[in-house]
Amino acid sequence: MTRVHPTAIVDPSARLGEDAEIGPFCIVGPNVEIGARSRLIAHVVIERNVTLGADNVVHANAVLGGAPQIARYVDGDTRLIIGDRNTIREGVTFHRGATTSTGVTRVGSGGMYMVGAHVAHDCVVGDDVIFANCATLGGHAEIGDAVFLGGLCAVHQFTRVGRQAMIGGLTPVTADIIPFARAAGNPGRLAGLNTIGLKRRGLANDRIRALTRAYSYLFNGEGTFAERLTGARGAVEVTPEVDEMIAFVEKGEKRELCHPPKRR
């Protein structure tokens, strides 16, 4: 049975799923859909045009579906789509898409968004991510599955962070981060592979070794980086993870690729 606290305000056009719970002083705006068993704890604002999936928990003072922070923003019928089983902590903000772009911000399932985290307009965020306190995305950022963003790190607009990458706290990310990597520092630089994370997710040791050899070849091999990228599939063992890493690099368009620090 759906429960709505007497102090909550729910627009008549909003659709509430079975056993959804709207807590004290929450505001649910027009054209909002809240999935089954999702809970808004208290003082949550869901502005408009938001789809929130099932089994989400949204804590106090989170604001979902706000307008993009664009100086010349023109209002329009844009959306925010959020998956299932997310934990969205206090003060988190997710913005709708922009009328000048895709018009949709997409957030996956199974994520943990800690206090003050922010997802900007037209971002695409994968499943099972962890955003530590105040981790921030600029517009159009793409974040792969199982990415960890450390506290107070900031991902520049149009930047990609590949699957299962780990970004250290306070790190500004202004270049694309390959899948399965670690990055840290100011500015952010590659610091090797996220081997502990890969082991925790059950990747076999031989597959991790193949990734390590591919990483070493791409970033430390002979010749130019462009030459190594062109010849990578013939020079290293190509497992599914290695192929994903190479394909990620080949697809880069908007931002430069993040590299390790230069050797002295």
C-alpha cells in the first residue's frame, strides 16, 4: 500500500508505484513516476519529468530533476531517468537533460550516491557505481558500470570514465579514463590498474595479467602512442577486457586520453 505523509505535496499527475513511501515535507512534481517500494525519507524534492525506478531510497534534502545549470538555459520537455535499487543520500542533486542536447539524463541501478554528490544534465551513469561525498559530474559526462569516484573529485563535461575505474578523492578529471584503471592527483593521471577492484569482482588472475600487459604496452611501449594503439590487437593477448580497453581508446572524440605521469 502506497503511503504519503500528510505534510507531503504530490502533484495529481504523479504516478506512485505499489508500496512506495513519500515521507514528511517531500514535494513530488508533475510528470513524475516513482517505482514500487521506493522511499523518499523526508524533505526530498522531485521537480518534474522524472522516472525513479523501484526499490530506491532517497534521503533528506536530495533534489532530483532540477533544471540544468546552463547560463542561457531554455526550458523544455526534458527528462531524468533513474534505475532501481539506488541509495541517494542527503543533499544529492541530479539534473534533467538540456533542450540543446539529448534532453535526457540517465542514471543506472544499484548505485550509492553519498552526501552532496551531483550528476549534471545529459550525463549517462552506469550501474553499481559509488560516488563518494561531493563527487561531481559536469554535463554530458559518461560513467561506466562499477566506477568509484572519490570524495570531492570532479569530472569535466564531456569526459568519459570507463567501467570499473577508480578515481581518487580530490582528483580533477579532465581527460578520458580507460576502463579498469586507477587515477589520482591534480591534474588526474593514471596510476595503474584497479587490480584490487578487479579481484573483488571475480576477474581471473590470467585475465588481470593480460590487462596488465596490455596497459604496459599501450602506455610504456616503444614508438608513438598512436602506433602502439594501431598495433595493439596484434601485439598483446586480446581478452574481452583488453578489447574493451582498446575500443574505449579508439572511440575517444571529445576529450584527450588520460596518461600516466611522464617519466623523469
